[in-house]
Amino acid sequence: MQANVDFKQLVEGAGDAIMVCDAQGAITLWNRAAERIFGFTEAEALGQSLDLIIPQRQRQRHWDGYHKTMDTGITKYGADLLRVPALHKDGHTLSIAFTVSMLFSADHEVTGIVAIVRDESVRFAEERKLRARLVEVEAAMVKEGDSQ
């Protein structure tokens, strides 16, 4: 039995960003959650390079991996969550997590890639604070042990 799914509604209603890029890295789909997370409207993002949201220091590594993926049609991030920094329109850095899925033509040529992206900035900051607190507690325990 085939489900009758309105995919446009599904993409627009998703809480996570859904972005599609063509084989050259130009954005061809940008949902409302992508607008909310990254600050760029659909009109501002469509047709643009992913450099729009990739920090300068990560761009070379990103494009090396992107082009290899487009050439081979294989990605290791289909099931594995990738966590990387990203840029918001106003310039502040985000911590995002995402998976990707390859898109193919009928003759199995790579046509692009879809990414499902979640903003994990708040969670990442909380984990960083907890790690710092743990270091403080461990240091205090060592200091206390030294004084006995």
C-alpha cells in the first residue's frame, strides 16, 4: 500500500532544516526551518553556494569532501551524524548536526544531495559548560587529596 504523502508539505513543515544542493554545490531547496536556523530567506539562499553557511576555515575541507562525494556517489554521512560549525546570516557561529542522502537521475548519475540539519548550538554550549565544571570538580578533588 502506497502512502499518499504531500512532499512539499512534509518539507515545509519539518522542524529540521532540509536543504538540497545540486552536484556543483548550489542550493536548490531551502525550507522554512533552514530560514529559521541560518537566517537566510529562501530567495536569498536559492542558487547560492553552500559557502553561505560554511565558515571560511572549513570551506576547503568541505569542498574536497563534497566533490569526492559527487564523483563517487558515496557518502559516509547517510547514517552517521556529522557535527560541524556553520554560519548564521548575522555572522554568529552555529553548531549543527546533519545527515545527508544522495540524489540520482534515472541513469544513476549523481544530481545532488539533500541534508537534514539540526541546530545543536544550545546543547553544545551546555555540554561545554558541563565539561568545564567537571574539570573544576576533578581539580578540586585532586587539590583536596593533596592537602590530606
